[in-house]
Amino acid sequence: QSALTQPASVSGSPGESITISCTGTSSDVGGYNYVSWYQQHPGKAPKLMIYEVSKRPSGVSNRFSGSKSGNTASLTISGLQAEDEADYYCSSYTSSSTLVLFGGGTKLTVL
Amino acid sequence: EVQLLESGGGLVQPGGSLRLSCAASGFTFSSYAMSWVRQAPGRGLEWVSAISGSGDNTYYADSMKGRFTISRDNSKNTVYLQVNNLRADDTAVYYCAKGRVWFDYWGQGTLVTVSS
């Protein structure tokens, strides 16, 4: 089972908005509303930012939002801040026996 | 406060075995599925395995089936991952995470290094 497809890197200036895409298939991203997004700073454990496509856990800034169209999910970060610089991973439930797929990760650079 | 504390990692020779443990606190452990996710050095996240709250149902990534066994002891609030016949490409930080298809809490990870 192939990983979900994410861009390797994105960048933006403070205050701008960026969007990270996550492309799968109808067997995962497109077929279920179980897409989640994680932020990972170097040397740290991942942190849940979005679950079930667009829901934000308590304590996560409303600058982070998620959406989905067809087989592609997206994470948008508005009002970029220096602390947002990190790696971001998408994940989805899959109907295959593997159960969960991750994307390859996207490195966000805040210029 | 939810806490997940992994242990059991270390240096092991190819073909060896390890049992990783994850001690949980701060939530009703038996009510939640638990998972293991690994990350090879400089690489992305890879889902490994999950187990239901009761322990009756287990799930594995296709590439992990046969060598990995997940289990839990709800009396000890602990989930385990037994890994056998370790290979160099199993070298990774292994994270314990709360949840089955999305993961709201993660431990700090335990490093497994497979090398002769």
C-alpha cells in the first residue's frame, strides 16, 4: 500500500497563508472522513492538529483548518508564525488491511 | 493529564527480538484503542499496528505482519509491541499513540537500532 502523496516542502512569509495537500485514492482519503494532520518539530513527538478532515482538538489554534475534495485533503495555516515551521504529516484510514496510511511529510519553512 | 511512556528500545543485532512497552496514565485505558507508529531516522511516519480497547482486535501494516505482535494488559495500563527477527530497516523511533485511526496523544518514543 503506497503512502499518501504530499509535497516535500512549502514555504511562506509571516502573516501569509499556506496550504499543504495530501492525495490518496477512493480507498482512503476519498472514501472516508478519517483524515488527520500532525505537526512535528525536530526531535519531538508528532502533535495532532486536525482530525476527521476538519475538526480541531482543544488547544489547537484556529489558524489551522482542514478540508477535503475528492481524493485530496488539505491543511491550511493562516497568519503564518515562526513557530509553525515544522514537518506536517497527513494520515487516513484505508479500507486495505493496513488500516492507516501516512503521507510522506511536508517541511514548512517560514521565511 | 494524559501521559504515554515508552520503554524497551535499544541496540539489537539482526535477527534479534525486542519487546517494547508503553505505560499509559491520565485516561481510562481500557476504553481506548492504542497504536504503534514508527519513524526511521530522517524519514516519515509509518503506522505499525493497533489494538482495540479490550484487546480482542488487532491490526497490522501489511509489511509488519508475521514479525510484529501487539498486545495489552489493561490491569497495568500498558500496551506492548513484540518485534522478532529484526532487520536493519526496522531501525526507528517507535512511538506509542492513543487511538486507532487518528492519534490524539503520543509518547516521546523509544529508539530501536538494529546493527551488528
